[in-house]
Amino acid sequence: MLPEETPDDAGETVSGISVQGEGESVDIQDPTATHSILIVEDDEELRRMLSRSFGSDYKVKAVATGEEGIELGSGGHYDIILTDIMLPGKDGHDVIRAVKGEGRNADVKVIVLSSLSSDDEMLRAYQEGADMYLSKPISLKMLRHHVSHLHSEQDISLMLVSPSTQARNFNQEERKFLLRCRTIINESLMEEDFGIETLARKLAMSHSSLYKKIKGLTGVSIIEFINEYKICKAVALFRQGMTNVQTVGEMCGFRDIKTFREAFKKRMNMPPKQFIQSLSRDDS
């Protein structure tokens, strides 16, 4: 259970925010909000608490079942989907697969909020396409911080550029292409034979055409593009609280921990353990 940190639900309108619905479905429509969040949570008290917490910054839709989450979320109409894993009927894994499977909705962020906190459970969710996995209990303040950070952070695929192109504004087609690359890489990280040829095949492009396009957009080679994504994903996982270096390395597609440590140190100028320690110092 999350501790309550929001005002009491007094009346149908709070600071111009329209609140509709009781029980299983809640709608909060802030006319000034530019982004939307879908909450899939079967605990009624927690569902309404989360709705209130995010209602001042997002257009909120909150539902109680995985079936509703799939119906509403699979269309790509929400910027963020926050889902529990243990749900009646269709569970959170079904929601993730419906929303993110087979390269769908690459720009939708899926956050898991669950009391299931084993590495296997997290790994499964990430393989299915989740962008973040948070374990209950967690304070509303910390949850809002994570959601805000994920939403405001420049998309990982658009970070994979050299310093000379970092300020570039990608057009819609370029952004769509980079998001598609990111999705394919993310879904394929655990494949033993994943590499340049696999990426080119899934994009229906020749090796040379893909090289020219990646190089032109980002300033780096295909293999550098893939490796940059792997390390950026590892950084994100460490920031989300994971501390097992070997597990994170495997989740990011590294077959042995030595290679992961070397690649991480080259990109971040420090080994993984030191990076984790630096995060702990920042939080203290």
C-alpha cells in the first residue's frame, strides 16, 4: 500500500480538475494537462489515490482489470501506462504484451508497479516491453519522481547520437525510425544471435542501407548504436533500483559480465558497481 500524500477527495471538482467515476473506473480531466496516463490497478483505494496524485499533471483514466487496460492501452492513446501485475483475469503481463508486443506503441511508456519483486519477474516484464519496474511499497513522492523522470527524459533512442548531432531536431519520420530501431533492439537483446544482420532483417533493409541511415542520423555505426542502447538501458535499470550487475548485464544483452563491465566503464567512465554507489550517494 502506498502512503496517502494527496488532499482528501472533497467534492467533484478540485482546482478546476473534473473528477468522474466511482468504484472500478475513474476519469480525471485537467483542462491544462497536455499528457495522459492510464492506471490499471484492482485495489480501489490505491486506484483512486493514484488518480488523485497524478490528476494535477496528467489526464488520468484509471481502470480495475487487465481486460480494460488492454482495450484502452493497446491503441497507443496514452503517454504512460501504470499497471500492476496481479490483476483479475488478464494480468499485467498481458497488458504489457498487448501494448508493446511486436514493436507496437514504441513511444508509450509502460511502468509496472507490483509487490512481486524477484529478478525473474522483473526480467520477464522488461522482455515483454516494460520501460520501468517499481516494487511496492513505494511512496507517492518517489513514484511521481520516477514517472516524471521517465516522461521528461529524452527518449533513449534519440540519446544515441554523437556530440556533433546531439542538438539536432529529428523530424517525424526520423523519430519513428529511431523508435522502431530501439523497439527491435529491446525485444531482441536476449536472442543469442542478435546483431546487425538481425536488426537489418527486421527493418527490411540491407546492411549497407541501414548503416548509411544510422550513420547519417546519429553519427555512429550500427554496432555502436546497439551498444549505446544497451548501456543506456543498463543505466536506466540501475537508476530504477536494480543492483545485481550480472542480472542487469544479461538483461541488456551481454553474454558475460566482463564484457559488460568493460563496455559500461568505457561509456560511463566508471564500472557498474561504482555507478550504483554514486546513485546511493545522490539519494542520501
